[in-house]
Amino acid sequence: MTTLQTQACSEPGCLNPAAYRTRTKPTWCDGHITSILHRGGLVPLEPFTKPTAYRLTRCTSCGCEAHYRFEYVLDRNKIGEATCRACHWRSWAAEARGLQGGHAKSEPVSEDTAKDHAAKNGYEYLGSLTRPSLPDDPHRVRCLRCGRISAKRLGDIGWGCSCLTNPRRERQTRKPAGSKKKDLLKDSGLAVLGWWDHDRNDSATWNTVTAKARREAHWRCPDCGREFTEKVCDMTAYPSCPDCAVKRRAEWEVEYARLKQTPVAAIPDLLAAWADEADPAMVMVAGDLRVRRFRCPAGHHPRLSPHSFMRAGCPSCRGNATRTQRLEAVAVDPETHTMNREIASQFHPTLNGKIRLETISPDSRRILSWTDAECGHTWQASPREREKGQRPRCPECRSILDSLAYHFPELAAEWSDANPLTAWQVRPSGQTTFVPEWICANNPAHAWQAPLTSRTAGAGCPECRETGKSKVELDHHAAAETIFGSAASGRPVVSEAFKRRARWLVDVVVDLPDGRKVAIEYDGAYWHADKAEIDTAKSVDLLAAGYLVARLREHPLPPLGVTDPGYVEFVVHATAPDAHGVIAKVKDWVDA
């Protein structure tokens, strides 16, 4: 399938069309893209698709085959560095061992150890890239999920493939009714609303600007009255006046300079809490970054700098105060906690002792016990660890947080078992290396393929939906079900034999017992008056894919002129519809 290129190659003197289009960056034709790869020490082994796609290449120096993005090759070329990571990490490891001298641990890494480590982190081990393989030497691995081949050190393998990165997203693909409303600044309730200059900003800006807008607006400091301009997003994050900021900074510097000359003994509150061996008369409040021992009235013994203790007090007391506030909130609402709700639902009810979920910070490093009700597995991890990187829901099952199954259980019920991943292992807004297959919940005989974003945006079973289908098409589908025994309506058909499009939607598809397939198309006179070329291309593609094609052409549409033993046309009349009769003629033609 070819696309019209409207951009020329950015290489001076080259008139060839570019292989991809861009608005602000240079773009090149396929020949110059290959030249750029050669400059980076690579030979392409796959056709170019887009600059962000991973492309299989071979290194011209060491022969290592791996996938690289064209954008990455451009970045390496800019700094004069070869792209091949196998060459890079071999050189880096040898240099590191040379700098360490005799202290370097040079015991080889066994292949079984490397293979087990790769499998544990979602890779197929393809072999070491050095003989013998020493610590920090690279290994060649293939991601079991996306199939990307790369050269990595064992430490890098431990992070898993970047395709497993699972970002936290508060808002999923599908939005509730009425959610198109923007997060307007005027409705945010932020303190910065008191800074808004209504005299200099027009009413249109006030009514349309969002809280995260990057446009500049006029502001007036509520303290000094200074008028200034600043980006909206910067002010909503941290409102600050240019004059007041300079004044506060100057006051802080004067105060800090005074505290650098003031001993701890001169501050009664600090002296009362002093529990360090050093003489408080010889230790200055500021400027000394060494931690000192204090004792708060509650009996805690924190270690921190005198200036930090004077400004913030005891960190243990602050933490207890925060926990007390949370417990008071829980007394009013038992569901009140700051943890990710999906993670909170996995908090083990018995293995965490007296620890209460409501008192745990989402950023806590405390090791806790968790359990997944879906699989029954139990494991230990900290809340902080669970929200980083791959963000697994169950590390043993390799399910992920914020998955399709968690946010859209009704779609997960239609997820086909034929898919290589489960609905707990894909994100609603993520991309997969395969087009997922779905089984209709209303009629299990309906199976189709559709991307995740299509389903989460609201697309349903193409055969069950009636939107986008005319009454006459539905009547002919009902007649086909009666006469042929079964028929599909609006089925998407994909075949490598197609030339015009990658996918066609067929009005009615009949799967015959002998394995043949019949495509029945209804061409209304009004909608198909100027679509003879498309109708012909669709018929030719379906014939090439092995379908018997029957077109029902409304009078006075002319014949399409397709000549093929598997093709037939029937003239129908909109003023005298006879769905059952015309489908019976199609049945006779098929049988003949």
C-alpha cells in the first residue's frame, strides 16, 4: 500500500520523496536513511517504517544484529559515537576493568547464570558477546513480549525491556459522559486565582484558559501590587512575584548569614533539645552541614543539622502528626487513604500484623505483604517499589497495574484466549505487537480483531452494532441468516492479498460448510453513485482473498465491469425491496 509523499528529502540536492513526513525536523528518503545508518556503523536488515520504530540492523564492525530506532542513530551520530551497543559496552567494560586494576573481579559469568537472569526479567537469552563473558560484558537478548533484540549488560537486563514500562495514568482512554469539559483555571479553586489581573486579561482568556496552559497571562501580586506577566502553568505550580521573590531571597540571605555566626547555645529552643557530644557554644546554627543529635520533648533522638531542626522540628513528631490526621479522617470515612486504590485492594489482611493501610504513605519503603485475589499469589514489596518501572500487579503472573481487566472488566470479558497476553497484562491505552482478538459477549460466534484504543474508545462488536448500517442492509443480513443458516454483518476482513486497503468492512459474510466464504455487498443508488472505483477495488481485493463476491446494485447504478467466475451482480430496486428473494438468488448462484 503506497501513500502520497508531499515532502522532499532534506539532503541538499536530493529530489527524492521523503520516507516519512515531519513538520519541524529534517526528513530523508530511504536511500539517505540507509547512508545515515552506515555512518553509525549499521546495515539495515528490515524495511524502514517510521523514525520511532525499532529496525533490525547488523553492526559493520562486530556483526551483532540488534534493533535500533532511527532517532537513536541520529543522536549517536551527532556526538560521533557508533550506534552498536555491543561494541560500546565491550569497550566500556574493558576500560572499567583497566581502571580498577588488580581489584577487579574477573571471574567469568556462566551461561546458565546469564540465561536464568534473562528469563527472570522477560528475555530470551541469545548468547554472550564476549569469550569469556566477564562482569559488565554485554549479552545479546530478545524481549519475549515485543521481540526486540538488544545488547545489554546483566545489570541493564535486570530493569526489563522498555516495552514493559507501565506509566501511571489517572485518566484512562474512555472518559465518562460529559468529561470533555476542560480543567479550567477559574474552576480550579487554586490560591493563584487571587493573583489574576482581571483588568489586563480579557474575559475570553479568563473563561477558556486551563490550569496547565503554557500561555502567558497578566498577574498582580496581592502583597505588593506589582503587575507582571508569567506562564499560567508556572504560576499554578508555585505563585511568585518577581519583586517579592527578590526581597524574600535577600531577607533569607541576611538571616542565614546571621545564623552562621550564631552558636546553638544562643538559641534557647535548640539548646534545650541539644543531645550531641559537641559543645553547643562552638557549633553554629547554620553553615555546619554535619548532623547532630537532638532530643525532642516526645523522647525521639533525631540526627540532623541544627538549622534543619530549628526550621522543621523533629521528623518523627511530624510523621506521627500526619498519621494522626489520617486516622482522624478514617474515623469519618473508612475508605480514606492515600494509596493507589488498586494497590490498596491487594493489602494482605493478616500478614501485616497491626499495620493499618490508612497510616502508610504511598512513597513508603516499608516491606509489606500483598495478595492478588485473581490468582491467589502472595509476595512482599514496598509501596514505593510497586509504583516504579514495570508496576506489576502480580510479579509471578506478570500482570500489571492499571490494566485493561482492572479498568474495563466488561471488555476483559470479551478478550479472546487466543491472544498471546491476558487482559491483566495490557494497558487500556497501550500498544501491542499484535491486533487483539475479541469474542462478542452477546454472541460467541462473533469474533473480530480491533486495537485496544478502539475498544476503550467505545467500539463494540461490528456484527451486533446497528449504528452505521442501513435498514436495508440489516434486512438482507437477516435474510442471509435464514437462507444460509448463519451470516455475519459488517465483518472486518483483513488479508495479505488486499492491494487497495489493509482492511475492508463487508456488509454480509457467509461462511459455507465446505470452507468457502461469500461476501454480499448492497450498493444503494444514492450512496454509491460516485463510488464505482472503490466498489471495484473492494470486489477485486475480496476475490483475490478467495471470497465469492455478490453485489446487489440498486437501479439505476451501472455494472462495475468486474469479470471473474467468483463474481456476480444482481439488480435490486429500492422502491420494491425483496431481501429474501434476492438472497435466495445468491444462494442459487453459490450452489451452482
